[in-house]
Amino acid sequence: MAETNKIKVKKEIYEWAIKESQKDFEEINLRFNNIKKWLNQEDFPTFRQLEKLANFLKVPLGYMFLDRPPKSDIIESEYRTIGNKKPYISKNLKDTIYDMSRKQDWISEYRKDNGWDKIILDNYNELDVDATLEIANKAKEFLNLKEFWYRDFKVSRIAYNFLRERLELKGIIVMQNGIVGSNTHRKLDIDEFRGFMLYDEYAPLIFINANDSITGKIFTLVHEFIHILFEKDDILENKDLPRDVKLESQINKITVELLMPESHIREYWNKEDKNLNQIEGLSKLFNVSRLALAIRLYNLKLINQSLVQKVSEVTKGDLEKKESNSSGGDYWVTYKSRYSNNFVETVIQGAESGEISYNYAFNLLDVRAKNYDILKEEIIRYE
């Protein structure tokens, strides 16, 4: 886009962005001396000026192009409002949720306009949440997983990618990142959250915190998928916040049953050889962490608390290797790992068919115009 082109942004979008930034207006005015004219629609910024303003206010650039401000209740009503008091959520997490919600809103509308059916057809939410085994089996059927599907994967990363692909084949959007957008200075805190899910009948979206261990990401991916079945938005936090305790407890049990079926555990477990080596081997077989497996064994009364404690101590001293988010690798491999294939391909389809403008596609995909054609080639190359 030429630098002289002006971008018309609605006044209410400016007002939302300024409020969201929590910055003093005078501070903004000192940095952008035309901000009052922009607010009053007397003048309009260039694309570059708008980009700088969005970066300064720390709001997603794409939101500046909206017709109306983002839904105000994304955080306030859908995520753990406790006694009308919103729990603390960092700016980084909040911006990530807003960005994913904007992308989800677009693809949901696109799918509805193009005759897509709703993603989840079975009435899972009508099932008794206590029917752990039944729901876990139905979830596996939905994803077309074989009874012993995990045996095909000796590397957990490959198992994770496999599960992600199965979800994508069903139309579920799976995103992951370890930073806010492409800003390497805004790392997502694994101590705050491991992932979240935004429910939508046409485009349910799972976001995975890429700073987690690979086995942690597998657990989160399945956990959030189960939330989709129950049509319940979720943030999987590492903080001890009050939640719908029964639902969360049961969804965790369903997740565990899918990843570590009780019948399989009892088949594999050698009661005469209760040691760390056996736990290590079985955790690799099921693509779960040693501690997750140890807790599962304890709950099945196959080991005692002292062995769980030993596993916990070993885990603390030998932390699982986390996925690197350095920018030193192939840019497009990193990009593909962050973005849902469903999402990227649909945006490209919309742009190429003329249903959305190229500029809007660039913003949804978080790429510059000069990289768009390269992205199209990369999508074809990795299919």
C-alpha cells in the first residue's frame, strides 16, 4: 500500500483502542499529534501511521479495521468471572484472546456464508458428564483414532502433530504461539496459561501456548477438544482459580482416559516391577509426562504416594525439553506451526475469489503484501 493512502478508522475503534491501552491520552497525543483530528474524523492516518499507533497502544492492528469494537464480554463474561470480579489476566493473554477471537469471527461468518455445516453434530453436551469412558470413546471415534493409536508414534512431537491434523480435518481451528503475534518481546507465560478454547458452532478454535512441553501441549490439545464437545469456552490455567469444579474435574478425567485408557494401563503395567524405569517407558508409549502417568497409576491404586513423589522430584530436577521459539529456523516452518491450515487456506481462498480484499487478508494472516505470494507457495509445498 502506498504511503500516501489514508485509512479511515471509525471513532469508536479509536476510543476502544485508547481505553484498552490504559495509556493517558496526553501521552498518546505527544506521540501522535494528529490523534485528535483522527478521532474527530477531520483527517485519517496512513497505513504506516496506523500500524505505529496500534503498536504503541498494544492492540492487534487488524482491530483498527473493524466496523465496531471487539466484543467487550470475551474476558468479562466467558472467562471465570467470580462473584462479578474478573480474575487477573495479563495484557499478553488478553491481546492473544482478542486476536484469536477476531480471526474466529471472520472464518465463522465465511463458513456460514459458504454453506458449511456445524462442526459438532452429535449432542455430546447432552451426555452425562460422569460417563467418562463413553465420552472418551466417542471422542476417539469423532477423530477416527484407532484403539491403540499411540503405538504408531515413538516421538511425542509427531503424535501432537497427528492429533492436531485430525482436529483440523474436522474443521477445528488449532493455533499455537509462544509470543503475542510476531512480537518476540511479548512472551506468553506458561505459568499463567497452557491454552484456551473459543467455542463456535462453525469454527471452534483451540490455542496452544507453544512454551509448554510437548506432552503438556498434547494434554492441553485433548483437554480443549473435550471442551468443544461440551460447547464450553475454556482457559486452561496454571493458577489455582475457582472454576466449575465438577465440569473441569470430569473433563480432566475424560482427557486422561483418552490418552491413558484404564484398560490399557492395566494391560501394560507390571505389578511386580513398580519402578521409575517402567513409568518412564510407559509415559513415552502414551506420549504423556512421567508425572501425569504416575498420578494416573496412583488413582488406579497401582502405585503408592511415595513413588509419585519420587517421580515428581525427578521431574523437577530434569525438566522436559520445551519447544524452542527462536527465530533462527525456517520462517515459514515457524509460521505454519503457529497458524491453522484451515484458517490460512480459507483466508487465501477468500482473497483469491474476491470475497475479501487482499489488504484484509494480509491483516488476518499477519503477513505483509510482499510475503503473501510466498505464503501461497508454502501452503502448496507443505500440503
